[in-house]
Amino acid sequence: MESLQLSAWGDESMREVGGISHYLLGVVVAEDSRCDELRERMRELHTRGPKLHWRDLEGAEQARVIASIAAFDAYHVVVVGAPVNPRKQERARALCIQRMLWELERQGVTRLTLESRGRSLDGADMRTVERMRGAQSLGRSLRVFHALPSGEPMLWVADQTLGAYGESIANRSQFFEPIRSATTIVDIRL
């Protein structure tokens, strides 16, 4: 019997709600062998730009994308860090990554792919990972990578989840409802 291989794909977002900045780090978690179907569906829904980006979609398109995501056998984790000092966004990211890695390792995820933000910022993420390993707060079973969103539609799923969640915390839409029950929200105080 083949063992279950869980992977996660993640993206980030910033939202201001009630005058408070929130850093959002979200992932979609799915069994590796079942992701090609969702990748293909995301490609079908993608009509412009290098990736399927929440902010580029209209309401009906957003609803269609979220319905497709809700129909797929996956779950989501969103770490919300607040309040964020806009000049310390990288600190917020590092703290959210630490919590996300802890959550994913605890759930048996063996691979996390984050959307690439360029060599320097990707390096900062990897230093966060290595600091956790050095402190023995993260084992070696969870591997962390970066990828360009233009080549990995699973990163689009994380973007869509964060877009829908961000709208919901700002009380601007109900798009998050179809995936709410498949999403774990973790709040951390920064």
C-alpha cells in the first residue's frame, strides 16, 4: 500500500481591517497524487496574467473559483498575524512561517512550496526554517521550497483562499463560506 504524501502550497497577503494591518499566510494541503485534477481546473479558470490572482477577478469569477476549490479534496490553513507594523512586515512573515511550519509538521505534511518573492526574500524564509531546525523546533521531515506562481497552479489555490478570507474579515463578501469548514484559522499576536 502506498503511503499518503501530503504537500502544501502557500501564499501571503496583507489586509487592513478596522485600521489594523493583518499579515496572512495561507496554504492549501492535499495529497500529492490527487493534485493534477485541481491544477487542471485552475488552469481552465485562468484567463489572464501570470497567475490566477484574486484581485484580478470579478465577483462571479471569484465565486466560480471558490466553488471549484471547495469541491476538491483538500484543506487550508491560514495563519493571521496582527497587528503588523508595515515597516516590519518581514518579521511578521517570519513569525507566521514559524507557526505555519509547526502546524504543517504536526499534520504530517512533508513538503511546503511557498510562492517565490525573489532570491533575497526566499533566502530570508530559508533562514527562518534553518533557525527553527537549529533550535530543534522543526524536524527534517518537512522540506521547504519556493516556486514561481506562473508554473504552479496550486499556489493559485492559496492565493484564492487568502483573497476570500481577507474579504470575509473585512465583511466585504461571503466568498469564504464554501471553504470555511475546510479551513483552520490560527491567530497570532505580533
